[in-house]
Amino acid sequence: MKGITKLAICAIVALFASLPTSAQQPAPKTLRFMDFNIADGMWFDQFNNYDRFVSWMNAQHIDIFAVCEAATHWDKEKKNLPKNDEARYLPGKWAELAARWGHTYTALGAYQDNYPVALTSRYPIEVIQQIGGNKVSHGALHAKVMGVNIVIIHLWPQQYRKGDRTRTKGSGGDEFRLEEINYILEQTILNPKYANEEHWIMTGDFNSRSPVDKPFYDKIYRKKPRTFNYDVHTRMREVYPHDVIQEKNPDELQSSTRGKSRIDYIYCTKKLYSSTKKAYTIRDDYARTSSDHCPLVMEFKTPKAKKK
């Protein structure tokens, strides 16, 4: 009898060990998602063992964390570090860092310059594709967590076109960003192979402004009127129906920079937005000090698993 009991216990243990990690954990009722351009691999805390960053992250209780500028590449004087320098902690040790705020899963976008994107999560990450090459600047990542497709991007930041050695202002930066966004959309949500996927988030540093914010900019720059190119977000709004931060805060411009501009966004599909509880921009002391961007947070109900 004892032998049978031991065999039964071993069989149960073996069964659970063979199950995917997500099957061993009950699905949470809600998920807290954050997007944050952490500025040069969180250079602010790079030489402080990231202790302030980790403490701050633990206080946010984030389940899924999308990161822009996920590589360290400066020394204390903001001079480029050699690639073999130990201070280049990221992106190689994202798993080690993310574990300090309870995220045991990490993924990296196409690493083609010093500004890759990354993803960390409490729940398993399925990497669908790393999007790189000459058609994008810093690269992108398409991954899936808890049934949600997450596309993290960081568009070209300059006024001149990528590859333009003359660096003439206004000579193609807007056009290149539009080309980037179209390419990423074609590789992800517009790709026929993903036609049955209903839950999508596209997030990151778009380095461009949205037409829905024009009334705010008109007031901000009323004494010295400025015009902005809205093509990137006009295109985004044709594909992704919901600009989450703006829709949850329609009466204010939630600037994502230290100034008065919104260039970081969370877009999502109708199915996901219908279960979104809240979304906002964090502007606390740490966020304002550590980066030139502010983090965005979105909280939504966990999608129900599809029946097989």
C-alpha cells in the first residue's frame, strides 16, 4: 500500500512538473500593464545597483512591463562604454534585474543599436517575433502574455530621415516614422496569420504627436503657434481603435515627457478596451527624476482563455 501511495504521489508531481507554468498558476482577475522609456537603460540608477528602480517597481505592483531603451551604454560621465565593460549590465541581465520585482520571464526585441525594447512579466512570455532590419530604427518586439498580443515599439526620434548623413532638419523624419509604423502594423496585427487574434496592445515611444491632442497644443502654443505632423497616429487610429490614456483622461493632456507633450502611448483593440478599468500616467518624483519620459499604466481584466 505504501508503495502504491508513493507511486501515486510521484505520478502527480511528475504531471504538474510537465504542465506549462501558466497552467500551474491560477489566472489573475486583472492585469496591471506598464510602458516606460527608462532612458539609456535606467542610467539614473545604473551605478546604484538599480536599488531605487527596484524599490519603485515593487511599489507599482506591475504584472507586465514594456520597456524602451533597455540597454545600458553610458558611464557616469555619459561617455560610451565599451561593449565588454561590466557596467553594460543590460540587456544581458534583464532576467536578473526583473526577478528583483517578481518577474520571472523576460524577452528582448531586435537588438540592433543601443536602444532595444524589452518585456518582463510575472507570467510566461511567448515571443512571436523580433522585428528589426533597415525598415525600423530601434527595433520592436511582438510577444504574447496571458492571451494578449503585445507589440512594443520605439520609433525614430530625429527630424531627419534615418540614414541621412546630412542630418538636415525636416528632411524626412516624419515620413520615416510613418514607414516604420506601417511596416510594424503589417508584420503584426494586419498580418493575415493573426486574423483570429482579438486582444492586442501596441505601446512604446512613438516620438510623434496625436491629432486628438491638437486642442491642447493650440492652447499651449497660442502665443507662438506650432504645427505638428500627425500622420503616425492618424494611421494608428485606423487600425487600433483605442488610445487608452487619452480616452480614460479626455479632459487633460497627460504629458509623457517633462515638458508638455505626449509622445508615449498605449493603443489597444476594442475587445481589450471593453475590459479596461483605468489608465493613467505616473508623474511621481522617481518617474520625473529617473527619465525624460513618464511611465504609462493600464489595468484590465484578464482575457478568458480560448477553448481548444
